[in-house]
Amino acid sequence: MGTIKVQEFITLDGVIDAPTWTVDYGFTPEMAESIGGFTESCAAILLGRTTYEEFAPAWSSRSMADDPGAPFMNETPKYVVSSTLKDADWNNSTVLGGYDTDTIRRFKDSVDGGIYVSGSGTLVRALLADGLVDELHLVVYPEVHGTGPRLFPEGVPTSKLALTGSRTFDNGVLHLTYAPATD
């Protein structure tokens, strides 16, 4: 049975928009080590359509020389949740169809290892609401945007998470890891 491991770049006020603002902080070796620490246990990547369409051209042209994460992104089997996308031509990609809790549960059960999810705000909000996220990795940047799509928008039902890990980087960025609370 797989474990869904979500990773989001997020501002202090919860914005998860296209993280172009992360460039100002750099991507330190410690950040690469921290994120690589949980992606190395992942056997699959699960993405929403929009993130897939953004990632495919950006990652498919990268090599290990460009980015140490390129082999993981390009070689790992990718699964896209979309009711509109019919074909996925990025290496090792499959369209699962529109979001359906039972389909996602069956997919999760079929994977032996971690399932990495990045970005994909709509998908992640649905996975969280359905209790399908096993680990939530928030890479928190010390910025406040005031506007933009949020991971937890107003009106989301109350839920509790347990902090299972934290790491502070020299550039002021935090890596916080949460799991569903078991109280």
C-alpha cells in the first residue's frame, strides 16, 4: 500500500500559487537534501492536470546536470488526475481520469512505496478532505502575499495535523512535516 506524500512551497499566509517567489531565496543544498530525503522513498508521482501541464515541459528538458531532481521527475511513473486531459506524453505518464475517491484509494493501494504530490492545489485539497494524505511537507517561505490561491481556503472544515518533523534552513525557509493527528 502506498503513502501519499504532498510537498507544497507555501508562504507564511498560506499562498501556494506558482512559486516564482522562491527564486529570491535560492535552493540550498540542505533544501535539496531535505526534499530528496522523502522523495527517494517514492515510487510514483501524482499530479493534477494544471501542474502536470506546467511540469512536463519544464522537467522533461532537464538533466541531472541541470537539476539533481530531474532523474526522479523524469523517470518515475507519473499519474495525472484530470477529467479533460486525454493523453499524457511526458515520459512514464498515465491519465487516471477525473478525481474520484475510490479510484485514488485503489491507485494508492496499488503502489508499493511513496506517492509524491507537488503543487496540484485542487487535487491536494480534495486528497486532504478525503483523508488520503499520509504526509504533508510544507516548505514555508518567510513572505506574506495577501492574495493568491491558498492551500487551506476559507470555509475548509477543521482538521488536526501532528507535526512529525521540522527543519530550518539558513535562508529563512522552513520544512515542516505533518501527518494526520491520531487523537
